Amino acid sequence: MSGTSTSRAPIRVLTIAGSDSGGGAGIQADLKTMLALGTHGMSVLTAVTAQNSLGVQGAWELPAEAVRQQFRSVADDIGVQAVKTGMLASAELVETVAALLSELEVPVVIDPVGVSKHGDSLLAAEALEAVRTKLLPTATVATPNLDEVAQLTGVRVAAEADMRRAAAALLSYGPRWALIKGGHLPGDATDLLTDGHTEHWLRAPRHTNRHTHGTGCTLASAIAAQLAKGERVPEAVSQAKAYITGAIAAGFALGGGIGPVDHGWRLR
């Protein structure tokens, strides 16, 4: 038997994000999601956190050069077919990543992570302007939750009717599509996807499961995986919504606080 494989390389998706030592969010959640959806996940680590089900006990960002070299190693040799960004921590890292993304001609999903599930800050206040002016213009899809869209645009969403204003404000910074996640509103879990011309309302029944750590990371990674497969944005987001809805329903207790969504729910 020959030791040389003739199999074709799988679809490749890159996450640029921070590490979650508890395994529920961040790089760990991204890679699990990419594998569950049939793609090969690769990573550029931007920060290390000491994190568990109770919250974030510490966070340390990596030097910009370390982020740049990780990206070059992957992009120049292996190649990528879609990218997802998560925790970028500082203005310097936001600007570094935005410059690297501007070199690519593949779909980019920007999850503008501002705070953790437990309310811990994951983005320096002085980095917000760099997110608005440098990072969001690189996005094929930007996926803020309601707290993040308020932080970025000043638009506070109290009801579904406000989601259109939030999306318009976000789109003014340059992403091609805005996905405003309405999971914090009462009623069904309703999201608005729009490019400013066409609207897609995505609804799913709300699950009472409290173990939802990693929801935002997982959804953004699922969108990136579907885009890497060649799906159009509305179809990719719809497929990702179905995946995260199942993962939330199957979320499980871990430690003494909020457990993670179940990234492998379809495999069980």
C-alpha cells in the first residue's frame, strides 16, 4: 500500500478568536462546530482566557506579530475558503486582523464579541472605533447580539420593530449583510438578516435550557462553514440557525454555572 494519499483536501475554514479553557466558546467552540458541519477548522489564536462555567477569571492577549504569523502560516500554505472572527480584545489586534482579512477574497463572518455570556468584557472600549471603521467593512456577514449592536451603533433594541433600525445602523459601517440576533427578546428566538434591500426573518422556538454558553461563537462558525461550502448568505444563515437551535436544545450542565451548547448534537 502506498503511503501517499490521493484524497482531496476537505473544505477549510479559519477562526481568528480567543481560547476558552472551559471548551464551550471561543476557538474550541469554533473548531467543534466546523468539524460537526463537515469542514476542516484551523485557528489563529488572539487571546488566552482562564474561563469556566462561572465566568472569565483572566484574559491575556497575544502580540500582534504572533497573530500575524499564525495567519500567514495557514493562509499561505494551506489556504482558506471562509473566515470567522471572534474575540479580538484590543484596537491593535482588531486593526491587525482587519488588514489581514483585506487580503482575502473569501467570505468573512465577523462576530463582534464585546462581552461574555457572564457579562465579562472581552473587548477594550478604545477598540470599538477600529471595529466600526476597519473590521466591519471586511464582513460578508456581521452577527452582533443586541448588546453588541447597541455598543457599536447606539441603537437599543427593545422589540422586533427596532431590529430594522439596528441593522441599518450596522450596515452603514460596511458589512454586506447584517444578522441582528434577537435571542435576548421575549418570545420566539427571532433574528433579522438583511443586506439593506432584502429581509429574512429567522424564527425558532425558544428553549428553556439555561445552558447556552458559546451560542454566538457557534452560530458565526456555522455560518462560515456553510459559506465555505458555497452556499449563498441567506441559505448559509438559515442552515446555521437550524444547527444552533438544536445545539441550544441539547445544551448540558458543566461545572457549577452555565453549561455549553452541544456542538455534537447531530452525531448522537
